[in-house]
Amino acid sequence: MKRTLLLILVFCVTAFAQDESVENDSLPNPISQNLDEQPQEENVESTTETLMSLGIDLGYKGYAWGSPSNSTINTGFALVPNDDTTNTNQSFSGMLGLDSVVVTYAFADSGFWKAEIDFVVNGNNVQNLIEQFKRLERNISEVYGPPQATKQKESGPSAAYSMILDQKFSTAFYRSKWYITPVFVELLLNATVLMPVTDLSIFSRNYTALKLVYYNPDYMHSSDPQPEPESLPSIFDIY
């Protein structure tokens, strides 16, 4: 009798163990799934992070130096139409912080070498233009430190000056330069503004540019032949 009960007990334990094994085998293994899926997720995240975290030494806003002109530029800005088929540069417009800008990606024989940012400015007030330049200079300095080189020059009449037949201009030339190996960053203000502003100006418009340029000299290569120096006649032959 004892032997019979012992056999029945062993049979029940064995059957229960088999049922549990089958049930466990039919369930997905979360550890195995994570091991299979994790590398794919990490690869996607790694690629995205690599593109977005490109430093200025490797490219401008994720677009690598040396990229060919037919490669896609990922940007939230709007493409500016280009009707010149011989021009390989690509321009985009949008907002850069507080400022409305046009960003041009320039290409040489060696690929992408320069990003040139033109700020849309109101060119009727020299002091306002200088303040805008200084604001941009401070912002850039927070990222790259103080500029390694600066130039500042102003000239022109006061706002009180007024002579309709002898119109004069105020000028401002400001330039700051940063070097982040191997890339140069330059901020330029070149302003020529009629002072005082008048509706009857002899020259029809002001000549003002406010630009921020990122460029990599390692990719400034062109196969186009340089023009031969022009042979000019003697000044005595001209006058």
C-alpha cells in the first residue's frame, strides 16, 4: 500500500513539472526580447545623436564639412528658390533666435566649406545696427568665448547735420573673429547710412550688411583657374 501511494505521488509531481515547463515555454521571454530589440533602438538613437551633436569642427548644425552639393541638408528653414543652374549653393530663410536670416550653404570642389548667414536689418540707424552687432557678438561669445580679433571703426556727421545738396553718410565697420580648430567664425557689420535720413536722397538706398560666417579653410579648394593680372596702361597715357 505504501509503495502504491509513493508511485502515485511521484507521478503527480512529474506531471505538474511538465505542465509548468510547457506553460513557461509558451510565454515570451522579456529578457530575450529586450536583447533582440535593444541594439536596433540604440543604433537609431546613436545615429540621430551623432548627426545632431556634430561639433562645429565637424560641420554646421549637423551638416558635415566636405559634403557634396547634391546631398540633402536637413533644416527647418524654407528653401530659397535658385534659378541659376550653374550655382551649386543652397539658401534657406527662417528665424535664428530673434533674427530673420537667410543661410547660404556654399560648396567648393572639395564640398561644403562655408555657411554664410545674412541678417535682415533695418539700415536707417547706425547706432541700432551697432547694438544688434554687439548683441550677436555677446551671444556668440557665450558659446565660443571672447573673439580672438576685433576691428571697430565709425565715422560720419551727427544727426543734427542737414544739407540737402551735400548729403553725407555715417559709416560703421565692425568685425569680430573666433577660431575653433579648424573652423573660423566671423561676424561682420558694414554699414553706410545717409545722415540725416531724407525722402529726397541723392543716392537711392543705404549699403548695409550684417553677416555671420562659419567656414573651414581645409575645404576651400577650387579647380577654376585664377584670372591673369590685367595689364594696365601707364597713368601718363591715360591722363
